[in-house]
Amino acid sequence: MTDETADDTVTDRTPGKPIPEPTAVSAPYWAAVDTGELRMQYCPVCTGWTFPPSSRCRQCSTRDPQWRPVAGTGELLTWSVVHQAPYPSYGPDTPYVVAVARLDEGPQLMANLLGADETALAIGTRVRVVFEERAPGRRVPQFVLA
Amino acid sequence: MRNDPAIAAVTEIPPGRYPDFDELGLHLRVLDEFLDQWQVKPGEIDGVLAAPTGVLAEGGADISVHEKVADELGINPRYAQSMYAGGATYALMVARASAAIAAGEADAVLCISAGKFPKVGAAGGEKIARFASHPEFEFPYGVYIPVLYAMAATRYLAETGCTHDDLAAVSVSQREWSLRHPDAFMRSKGAITIADVAASRMVASPFHLLDCSVPLEGGAAVLVTGGEMARRIAGRPAYYLGHGEAHFEAAVSQRARFDTGGAEVSSARAYRAAGITPSEIDIAQLYDSFSSNPLMYAEECGLLGRGKAGEHYRSGAASPGGSLPINTYGGLMSFGHTGDASGMSMIVEAALQVMGRADERQVPRSSTALVHTHGGMLSEHATLLLGDRAEG
């Protein structure tokens, strides 16, 4: 992913767009995202993935699963086209798409699907992750069509 | 069950706006109405189940509401607590109360709810969005309650081939029922058509405004007692036949399945507990935050085949005079959604129907009722079965 960092970053500095506050457990996830890389926790014991981050593997309860890069590609599980925003910073984006995708490694991720023709969406539509810079050095993962 | 637990009495105040009452004040108003309406003395009540107030308030929740209700009644209960599972709280209260009565831990348990939906203004909308979503992995994406429910609705429509007309038919049917309920908030707005629902403004696909419940304030009380006391109070009480519950992932994005709301698990447990089958159900009250919920729940509870609920609604079979009436009080979309108290409304209605006290909207054959409630963002499920005779 690192080579593609420059291409995979979009910028949205709309004031008030939420910037997640990392916790002790999720800090490595957000540190990677801020550098344009998607990392999730992999358990070498059971080969399961854990997301959202945890101090233990959610499949087999092994301590301290390992942070590993994931490809950032996956398929659409479901979505909604939002016409009424819950807070002002998303107002200018309406209508926008909120989507849940299953990454190819298995974990599920929610994000906005950017720049998509919403009438063309279907279960299984391929998407990939890009990184949206909301403040200097602070990014969130987003989807675009693959 | 031992002691034949039954709902002996129900009271609900009309959903609306109560600017002069906070949530605790609304509880006391519900109590007033309850004691006026029924021949029950506070001293006969020895159990109280309540829910926290102020779940969305700045100062945090009050989690000892049961104590305040007991104080107001002037009783020292031998069985009491406050409990919370969102909209599923109240079906679980009736189940816990019934278990306590069967075990001899209480004789008469008052289950009470009162709630206010925060105003969905700029600040209120953000507060509700934060409450409903994962703070790091969902909230940052312009997500709030309709969007989270849409995740299941989109998938349901895609997999079954049902359309927005099927969702709209639920809104139409429930409005028709609400015209027969004197306290229904939307009664004064009159009947609506599928075209009206489709023409109302889009909120989050597939939901238009008229696919959404109406955020209001209100509350209700349900008294669960042993069969003997229930027959004295009500004549024909609504017996507890059984319940089932299931609790799934709190974060919608992490749900293992989007093709179901989750009612198939809790309803299967309820049928097993009660020893009855879906074919024995005469009426259903299905929690309806949005129009998609009753469609999915009618199928998941085994009352209709997969993808068949839309046709059931469009043919009028869920409406007055229909073969399987659903949400006979108008539901949260037309009766009103009383904040965190809303999960009581469908229990009150199911009990009134079984007791034969539903007046203008009484369904002729209403011996066995199914109530399905959910809490959180489709994460907590409780199915309650009530009947006009005790089981086993």
C-alpha cells in the first residue's frame, strides 16, 4: 500500500467532520491509517482476524494478536444513500453513501463510498480503501469502487 | 408455569409532548393513571421493574428509577431493579417478572416505562448519532439511526426482490389501524397511500419520512401477577406463555448477517418455551422503528414465508379485517414512538387484544399474540408470547 499512498489519499477539510479519537487498544490502527496504510489484527494461533481492535483475538481469545497490513479491497455487503445528514459537516455531501464491505481477508469495515453512482450498487460490488485526510496528519479510511 | 403468571392490568398515557414533565415526572404520571384506572392498591404490589431515565441526557442516566417508583407507591418491594436493553427492555421485564412470580419471589410486579425522544435538532441529532453508532468506526461517516437500520433493509430488499412499495404498505396499514385508536398521535392526519409514502422526502434509502416512526414522549405500566390475582383484577387476563431473547453485535457494521433482523433466533426460543407453533398466532405486534422491521419480523417469526410479507400487507391481510392483523394500534409509526419507553406500547396493545379490551380495533380472534421487540440498532431481540389461557 505504501507505494500507492500518494494516489490513495483524498482530502476533505470540512470543519466539524469527525476525527476519531484513538484508544489505547486502537492506537496502532489509527497510526497506520494516518500514514495511508490499513492494518488489522491477525492471530497466528487460529489465523483469525480481529476488528475492531482488541487486546485479545475475538475468535480464540489468544492475547495480543499481531498487527498486519490488509489489502484494502473487498466487496459490498450493504449500503444506504443518505439524503438527510445527522450533523452539519455532512450536509454539503448529501446525498452520500454509507456502506459496509467485507474485506478480502474477512474483517468488515464501514465507510462512505466516494464518487459512486448509487443506482449501480449491488451486493458484491468490488470496492477498495482510500484514505481521506480530515486534518493535517489525520486520516480515515474511505471506499471507492475498485 | 407455576402460579400462571399473567398480565393483569395495563395503562398507557397518550403519546405526545409533555413539556412540563421530565422523564421521572412522566413515570409518576403513568402511575397516577394506572392507579385511577385499575382496582389495584399500591400495597398489593411487591415488585417493581423500571428502566433508567436520561440515557441520552448530559448528566448521564439515572439507574435507580425502580427505587423512585417504589417510593412514590409507598412500598418496600421484595423484588426490584432497573434494567436496560433498549426497546427490548419491556418484553424482558414481563419475562423476568413472570419468572419471579413462577418462582414465588413476588406476587405482583409493576413493569413501568416512560421516555422522551430528544428533539432531533442539530445538537440532538448528533447526540443520538453518537449513542447509536461505534464512536471510532461508524460515527465519523455521517451515520445515524435511519442509516444503521437501512443496512438491514437494503439487504432485505435486494435479496427478496421486494420494493419500496412493500415497505410503504406497512406505513399505510399502520395508519389505518391508528384511525381506530383514540390516543394515536397520527390519527388526526388521516389515511395515507403508498404514493404518499413514496412522495414524502427521502431520509436515507430505502426510507422516506413516512417509513420512519414518529419521535414523541409517553409511557406505560404493565402489572404482572399470578393467575388468581390476575383473574380477580382483569376477569380475562393475558397469560405469559413464554419468551425468547437473543443479543447480537452492538456495532451494526460488525453484524455477522444483514439479511435478517435477528428475530428468528429469539422467536424460535419463545415458541419452544411456550410449546406452541407460529400457526397458532392470531395477532402480532412487531416493533417498527422503520417500515422494514415488521416485514422482516413477520417472516423471521415464522408467520409468513421469506419475501411474502409485502404481499400480505398490500393485500390488506395485516389491516383491520385481515387474516393476520399486525400492529393493531398503529405502531410506532402512527401511534407514536415514546423514546426509550416505546417497547412497552406493543405489549400494552397485545395484552388489550388478548383481554378483549381493544374497543374499536378489537380483533375477533385474538387468543394468542406474538410481540417482537428489539433494542439497540437491531442488536437486542425479545419475543413475547401472550394468550388467553395459561400454558402447561
